[in-house]
Amino acid sequence: MSEELKKEIEKRRTFAIISHPDAGKTTLTEKLLLFGGAIHVAGAVKSNKIKKTATSDWMEIEKQRGISVATSVMGFEYDGYKINILDTPGHQDFAEDTFRTLTAVDSVIIVVDVAKGVETQTRRLMEVCRMRNTPVIIFVNKLDREGRDPFDILDELENELKIKVVPLTWPINIGAKFKGVYNLYEHGLDLFTPSKQTISERVEIDDVNNPVVDELVGHADAEKLREDIELIDGVYPEFNVEEYLEGKVAPVFFGSALNTFGVKELLNCFVKIAPSPKPVVAEERTINPDEEGFSGFVFKIHANMDPNHRSCIAFVKVCSGKFERNVGYKHVRSDKVMKFAAPTAFMAQKKSVVEEAFPGDIVGIPDTGNFKIGDTLTSGENIHFKGLPSFSPEMFKYIENADPMKAKQLDKGIKQLMDEGVAQLFTSSFNGRKIIGTVGQLQFEVIQYRLLHEYGAQCRWEPMSMYKACWIESDDPAALDAFKKRKHQFMATDKEGRDVFMADSNYVLQMAQTDFPKIKFHFSSEF
Ligand code: G4P
């Protein structure tokens, strides 16, 4: 293995920040970019603001699609590390995009609002992290505002996110009386001065019993801090990096992103403990990042703003070896060799052509419809990466052609939008009708709009009552056959032709599970 490759891999940290909207993800991202020198003024990252607009504000969504290409991946250097932040959409209707982005990261930072605690979106995203044993660090934000007791927050994090937590910093008061945090990891006191520009002051303290603490925060708060620390020492185990890397324990930091407080400490700890790119399990074998042969997979496809040129950018996560411009790579699904003259990388919010990229990096490849989510590129080997599951959608509608002259365009549009991962397509085995499944109402509107503007096709939605689509399988072919016959009216296939049971209520699903013990029901397409 070349030393260069090894060094490049070790310095890479590729991660995503996830949160419920409004917890402070954009603000934290921006502050991290400020530390990395990638931006110079606050307010430069606006990728998330889609959530603030009315749900069906079309032009706004179109604009956001354009902006979010630039902020899809934000790379910067910090303290000798190469950091890649993968942006995830703030709007919950795009949760599926976020799920897929999580397949391309090596770790995650979760932002939680101290007043609101764990919210729905955070809980759902954490489920995906748990499935993949992704290491997570938690940042409890907005300590400058009134909020909940930090011990309550820790309990809630453990219970709701189902992961052990260990506080690495501890707040002294909260809200108007917030005085700073004691850093249990680096042994120091970080004093809080509300300001969006200055960075907190650090006082090194080896022991909370040091009288300096009383001088700095006042006797009463110093005593409370000592009590808290004693309790923490008694209740929480010592932080173990190995357990964090296995996704079993999450270190917790407290701070205020808006005031740039606690962010640097978070970043310093993050670069030290967060994993560099790990081996990836493919169907054929496990791929190690330090292998000479290049491999990578497409986890996101971004359609261009310009509807006249149906150009996209396919985002490829490099898994092993070195990616180079103008070198032929095999597109495994089509068995074709492709060369890329203008691959882009994302540094400091700027997109620029790159000559090479290493494991952990994301390369943007201009595309005109060759790529599908989940596609693999390699130096020649036939590799299929696992771990890009489709999740059971939550909303379903029949899609009908509203302009008989444009049937072909409609079919093509649907196919490409599905390849891009905008939504999922099922075909009823009963009547052949096409069903679109999404995670939010907004997607239906996006699909209709884009079909018209990019493909000149018109569609109409027809309601259907549907609870869940589950992928089914069985070791017993006769049992599978019997099930499919009994549920004939409710059977469909997904775009790969796999069997899907469309349960129209939770009751029906439960009954089916009881009545057909030999059938396995899956809620994501990978099992
Ligand atoms: P999101 O990406 O997770 O959705 O959250 P975002 O960063 O946009 O933050 C949501 C709101 O919370 C913003 O206020 C932001 O300024 C505020 N905020 C973030 N961190 C802190 C913090 O540490 N303390 C306090 N007090 N507020 C914080 P906004 O008024 O909704 O937006 P803006 O007009 O300020 O951008």
C-alpha cells in the first residue's frame, strides 16, 4: 500500500450533521466552516432555509435545489485534517435523501436544542445511524437560552436515541445565568461571553475543587458544579473511544452555536476521535480503503436547475484507492468504461475541477442520465456496494397520465426521477397501475412540477389508502406463493421487480404477520 494513500485516508473525516429543523444545524455548520477558514463571514450557509418557506412554494424549492448543490458537500482543512461535511436537507419531506447521505458518512454529529430535547426527526435519523453502527457525537445547543436540566437531557438522549451517553463538557447554569462549561475531557473551564464573533476563554484547571473556580464563576455555582461532576463520575462510565467507534456510546457536548461557544472544543475532539474512512462491505467482499484499486458509489443525484439541459451531478463517495480525472473507470451496472473530464470537488463551498480524490472524499460527476443511486464505479472489478436501502415510504398515490400524447415522456420522466431517488415506484400486480410512494406530501408536488418542466409530461394523482409497503420473502417458496395468491389484490413489485406487500392498515399488516409466520416482512429494501 502506498504511504501517500495511507496518509490521505488517515486525515479524512467525512460526516453529516443531523438534527430536527431549527435545533441549530445550519448555525453549527457555519461555525465549523469559520474555524476551518472555509468561509469568512457568518450567514454564508443558507442551504437549510427551505424549511422556513411555505410547504409548496415552488420557486423557492427550485432555488434551494440550486443552492444546495453548492452546499451538498463542504470540505475544508483543519489542524492537518481534511474534513468533509455532507449536508442533509432540513425539510422532513426529504428525509429519504438524508437517509441516503448517511450511507456515505463515517460518523455523525447530532444537534439537539436544550429546550426541546430529542424531537421526531432526530429520533428517525438516529435509527438509521443505529442500523449502521455509525459513531455519533451529540451537541446540545442553545445553552444561552432557558432550557431543561442537563441531567434530564442526558436521560432523554439515552432513552429516546437508545444509545449510552457520556458528557464530555458540563454546563454551569443555563439561559441568562449561563456561565460556561467545564471540560471533563480536556480538564478546563470555558467561560462564556455572549458574542457571535469572539471565541470563548479557556482556563486550564486540573481539578474542579481548585478555588480558582469559585473566583471565576462564584461560590454557589462552583459548589453546584462540584456536585454535578461528582454525580457524573458516579453515574456515567469513563469515555471509551472504542465504544464510540462501535456506535455504542455517544459523547455529549454542551454549547451555543450562535455564540460560537463550545464549537471549537467539539471540533478538536471530533478530529481526534472520529473515524477515518472504514472498510465497506460489498456483496462480493469487504473493500478496504487502502486498496490500490479505486472504488466508489453514487449516493445522491442532483438534477440541475436548467430544465432545458437535463444534466445532473452524481455524487460519488470514494471508498478505496485513488480517483483520478480522465482515467477510465468501470461503471459496473452497464459494464462500460467511463472517463470523467470534469469531476468536481467541493472545498470551501466552491466547486472546482479536481485531478484526484481519496477515500472519504466526495466527487461530483456531471451526468446526463447514466447514473442511478447505488451505482458503483471501480478500476475494473465487479463490486456492488450494499447499504443503500430504500425505506418503506409513508404516503402513496396512483400516478396517471394526464396527457395521452405524452405517455413516453411521462414514462421516461418517472424512470429518471426514480433513479435519482426522488421517490419510489411500485407497480400493482393486480391491475398494473403505477404507485408512487414518498416520505412527504412535498415530493408529489416536486414530481408533478419536474415532470412538466423537465419532460413536458403531465401527471394526475389519484388517492389511495395505504399504510405501508413491505418487502416480503420466504425460505419456503410454497408459502410465498400461497401468500401472493391470497393477497393478490395487494401485491406489487418495486422497480427492481421485487415482491412488495401493500398493507392498507396496521391491522391488516399485523394479521398478515400472524397468519403467515413463514413470510418475512421487511421495512427497508435491503435485508
Ligand atoms: P437548523 O439548521 O437546525 O434548522 O437551525 P438553524 O441553524 O437555522 O437555527 C435555527 C434558529 O436557532 C436560528 O434562528 C438560529 O439563529 C438559532 N440558533 C442557533 N443556535 C443558537 C444558539 O446557540 N442560541 C440561540 N439563542 N439561538 C440559536 P432564527 O431566528 O430562526 O434564524 P435566523 O434569522 O437567526 O437565521
